[in-house]
Amino acid sequence: MDLQSSLTSSIEKYVPQFNKVYSESLYSDIKLINTLIAYISRKKGKHIRPNLCILSACLCGVPNDNTFHAAALIEMIHVATLIHDDVVDEAEIRRGWPSINRIWKNKLSILIGDYMFSKALANMIRIKDFDALEILSHTAERLSQGEIRQIEKAIKKNMSEETYYKMVSDKTASLFSASCRLGALTVTEDEYKRNALASFGEKFGLVFQIKDDLLDITGNVEGLGKPAGFDLKKNMLTLPLIYLFDNVNTFEAKRIRRQLKNHVKKTELNKINLLIKQHGGIDYAEKQIERLSAEATKDLDNFPESVYKKSLLSALDFNYHRSR
């Protein structure tokens, strides 16, 4: 079983409904849009966020049409941000395939991302809930702030651990949190349940990002869908790298920052990764994953035992131990 299977094992009967809403929502009478959407859908992701949305609804009640529109809009926002990220990062590979910007260039990449955002808004209108609109607007704000903060700090090559958590909470964890909160919102008015699931999603997202940081050091293109070391090469500050900066002398830290500014080569990248390992950066990041996973588990303590709760906890565990 993998992360995707752990999420879908208890909600398989709902997956076709989600897929139907998602595909119908994105359809256009413009052929080029459908061509781009078909290419994007050719290599499907794990659908982690929409599955979290549906599972959260199941944990609090019975999924309905609003649940599937919420799940669809979450996936649309996620995919749109990935497309825009690839433009910003000048990435050429996404999920093991040439990125949209590599084939159709930046202009169409930005426009198809915008199209997906517009369709996400259309699905939000279908839900007809002001609280849902507030969640979406706040999440969109956090996503953009997180990305801008990352670019700002990448230029300076300097970031505290506190700032790192603020950045990844916004750019990554916010959408996981919104997934869970929206799922709960579609079936219950219980604010405690909504908040508990939103908190679970936030920590799930933090674990997901820190694990990605580790896989950037230890993974490969087959598993990651992008080259290992991609984040370091693009001057993205990861938790293991921040830990390294905090645990070497000032001269060494400046030397590493200088290397990163000068478009680090593979041999230099390997040396930096070795330093991260030698100074305990990987062990430290793994401990943070363990801590956050334990906190996320506690968020579900007051929910009764069910196959849906078991699926969420299993997904959290696989998120912790995944290799891709």
C-alpha cells in the first residue's frame, strides 16, 4: 500500500463522483484548452488533497455534491499552482514528464493555470457557502505570500527556522488544511470538528513539505518526478539546509551560500548534501516529521474510531515514510 492507496481504500465508491465533477468542470469548447488539460491529466498525481477533503467529510457525515465540488476546486488550485511554479522555477520536468512550459512555453502555461483558477472559483460558487469562500480567499492569500516569501529569502540565502515554518505553512500546508476544513464544512456545522481537521491538515502538509525536503537530498527523478537536488539548485532553502547553516561556523556558511549563488554544480551539490548528513540535518528533519505527525494524530483523538479515521492516520504514517 502507498500514500494514495491509504487515502482511497475507504472512499473508493466516491472516487468516480469526484472524477466526474473534476473532468466536467474543466471541459471547454476551446480545443487548445482541452488539449492542455488532457496532457496535464495524462500523468495524474496522487490526488492527496481532494482525497483528504472527501475523507474529512466522511469523518463528519455523508459526502454530498458540495463535497465533490470542494474536492475538485482544491485539486484545480493545486494543479494551477504547480503549473505557475514551473514557470517561476523554470522547471522542465513535472511528474516525470516534460512540463507545460517546456512544451507550450510560459504564456500558455500561465493562461492555463489561470483557467484552472477560474474553474476553481466556479466550483466554489456552486457550494453557495460564505464560509467556504472565506476559506478559499484566505488560502489563496497564504499560497501567494508563501511563494513570494520563498523567492525573497532565496535571493538572500538566509532564513531562520521560524521563517521557514511560516513559509511552508503558507505555500504548502495551507492547501492541505483547506482541503480538510472544506470537506468537514460540506457536511457539518460543528466548528470543533472543522478546526480539528483543519489543524490535522496543516500538520499533514508540514510533514509533506519536510519529507519533500529530505527526498530532494535522498531521492531520484524516477521517484520524485523531478531531478534530485532540484530545490538546492534553484536556491530553495530547505529545513536540512537551514539546520546546516545553523550548525557550521560563519565562514563555512558564507562559503556554502556563495556556492549556491553561483549555480552549484552536481559535484558541489553532492558535497553540500554530504555536509548536511554529517552535521545531522537529515536526522533533525526526521525528528520534526515525527513530532508533527504525533501532533496531527492528537487532532483526531476526539473522533470516534472508523475506517475513515483509520485511513487518515494510515495516510499520515505513509506520508512520514514515503520514498516519493
